[in-house]
Amino acid sequence: MKILQFSAIYAPAWKWGGPPRSVSNLAEGLAANGHEVTVFTTDAGLEADIDLMRGRPVLRNGVSVTYFPAHFNMLGLAAPALAAAIQDQASRFDVIHFSGVWQPTFPAAGKAARRAGVPYVVSPRGMLGPYSFTQGRLKKFLYWRLVERAHLRRAAALHATSAMEYEELSALLPSVPVFNVPNAIDTAAWRRDERAAAEWRARHGIASDIPVFLASGRLHHKKGLEFLAEALAHVPAGQDWRMVFAGPDEDGTKANLEAGFAAMGLRDRVVFCGQCDTRELTILYSAADALLFPSRHENFGNVAVEALACGCPVLLSDGVGAAGALAKLPGVKVVKRDAKEWGTAVNALIAECAMWAGRRAELANAAEATFSPRSVAIAVAAEYARLAGKT
């Protein structure tokens, strides 16, 4: 099939977190499975890259990608050349897949797809969840009523990446079909590195027998990190440990975390690493004894799969969209957001450190089988074929 992936952001714009990784992993998985995949995107997050070819297709890991220049205005991300390209070329494709919502170029592109008779799929990627609607409430309410709802109602299908999102979308837009396929995670990029992990611990003065807990991702209120200080206070005083935060501070959460751990007398147990690239995160996942992921609301939860791929157990909240799928895998525990219950779960993880040290490969294999780009692309392509009448 000829597939167009239409996204406001794309690899390697890693500053935007999980979405560019998820979209690029899916596109590359589809290409690896023999489909002709084209990506139309913008240079958002890549503005400083003077070598980036703008407006001309480049081949990236088997995918034809065109980065169009863009700028932000009061309505969002404006990309006139991107809008013009989809108007001209929509008829080339068997299916068009939009990733994201709340972007002014998307409804116009949807109209172009309908005019060309090409079915389109929309992946909201968590942007239509209850939490999202509380952010910029008035602006979103107006845009939803005037623009976004009509665009989504005309979609051939909506793509949910978790059971939680499936339920949210089905309730919000009951007339539109929804299919549930998880995010694709490039598990091959996340490989445990014992040597680098030992070197990282040595640089930070952390012995091999001291449990290390990691929180990976942006420091933001939505991530629900602030109650970790109270949860870790439940660890017996005689047990040493370290809490590592890897991610950019987006809303002052770092200061709140520092204050919270200081109030518990635990500030000296905390390490902030700032934003990390894939290599740096791989080392942290390898050095950690568990990933702590207490998010209030998470559409999917890429970091949990990344950690498992590196053989790192995961403790996550029931607010993480992929919790249902992840709970079926070894090394994963799902606990509701309660500091006392998380304290109990953390103590259990400490007791299990030696056990999981001997089962790293099992965790990595489970992540590969469930979330690899090839596996996910097969499932998504089957939905495309059905919508395009090619089954």
C-alpha cells in the first residue's frame, strides 16, 4: 500500500518527547514490512538544524520524509507549504494517517483527503483524554466545537494506543470506528549495557548493591512525580537507595520535587540528570533497578517499554494507558496512585532486585514480542487495508 503519515512533528525532533518516536517507529515498521511510506511533517523542534532539507523528500530509514518550514501563531503550528502539499498530492495514497489533533493544518488536510476519496485515520495520541481538555479549556472548547469535532467525525477510523484511550475515544465520538493497536517502540535501540551501567554508578558513588529507582520523561505536573518522596519515605531507614530523574523541567516541577524530598530528609538520595538522549537513557535504564512511573494520565507510556527492553522492571500507576497490556508482561506491577501502596510496592521491588537481575533477558524478549515496530506495523497495516478496501 501507499501510505502517507501526516504529523506536525517527526524524528529526530526528540525534544517533543514520545510522539515523534512513536510516529517514526510506525512509519519505519511499515516500510520494513514492504509498504511505500511517505511522511509529511514540519521542522518544529528542528529549526536550528541548518543542514535539514526543507520542502524536499529525504530518505530516512526506508521512509520518504519531507520537512516543511513552520512557525507558531495564535492558532498553533502554521505550515502553509505543508498544507499546499497535501492539497496537491492526497490522491497519490491509499490511506492517510494523521498523528495528533489541535493543529490547524489537519482539518484542511482531512478535507483534501475526502475530496480525493482517500480514507484517513487519526491517532490523537492522548490529546483527547480528559486531562488534555482541562489544559487551555476555553480555547480547546471553541476549537473543538467549531473545527476539530467535524474533522474527526469524518475520519474512516480513530487509532487508540491503549484500552484506556479506546474507551475515551469511543465515548467522545461514538459514531466513529476505533481500533486499538499499541505504540511501536524501537526495542532494538534499547539494549542493556552492563559495563556502562557500572561506570555510571561508579561516577555517582553508588555501589552495585544500592537500589536505584528511575523516573524517565519530562518533569511536569501531569507525570505525578511529587508523591514519590512520600512513597520512598516508607522504605526502612536502614535501607539505602537513590532516586534518579531524567528529563527536562517544564513547569517548575524540579523545585517542587527538591522541596518534597528535602521535607522528608531525603534530598541527598536524589539525582537530577536533565534531558537525556537515547544513549544516556539506555545507560540509566541499565543502571536502575526499577522504573517508577506514577503518571496521573498517560496516553500510552513509551518509557515503560524502553525500560523493559533494557531489562529494567517497571512500577506504574493505573493512569498509564498501556498499563493493561504491560501488566501481562514479566517485571511489571500496576499500583493505584497512593503513597502508602507505592511504598509497599517499592519495598517489594527492593526485595526482588536479585531475582530480576537474573531475568533481564526475559523482560527484554517480552517487550520485543509485543511492541516492536514490525509487530505493531502488521496490525496497523491490516486496519489500513480494511479501510482502503484492499482486504
